Amino acid sequence: MPQHVSAEKRVRQTARRRARNRFNKVMMRNALKAVTAASTKDDLAEKIRQATRILDRLATKGLIHKNFAANRKSKMARKLATLSA
């Protein structure tokens, strides 16, 4: 247990941040799974748009690496292109 007031505050802040980060990562994983599960072209395009927004937001905040976001967005775009052709 923390002995100092500042250490107690750090424990509280860390718990809040961890909860927020976990929520965001779960939201990201669910968005990526929704893209994989999409069946129609219109549905896929909408799911990709939503997932792209989430990936960009998390990369901006530093929760995920920017190259991770770019890689996933590229993969989704390729999937949409193959479905269109």
C-alpha cells in the first residue's frame, strides 16, 4: 500500500487510465471484428469507415502505434477493393 499522498493519487490515476485504455482497445478489436464479419459491400464500407476513425483516434493518442493503424487500414481497403472487383 502507498505510504505517501502522491503515491495514493498515482494509484488512482493509473487505475483510471488502465480502465480507459482497456475500453478503447476492446472497442478497437470489436470494430475490426465487425469489418471481418461484414457481408455486403455497403455494410463493409460503413464498418471500415467506423474502424478507421477509431484507429486514427487511438494512434493520435498514442494508445497504438501509427504503423499498426496504417497496416490495419490498408488491409481493410484491400478487402473492400477485392469485394468490389
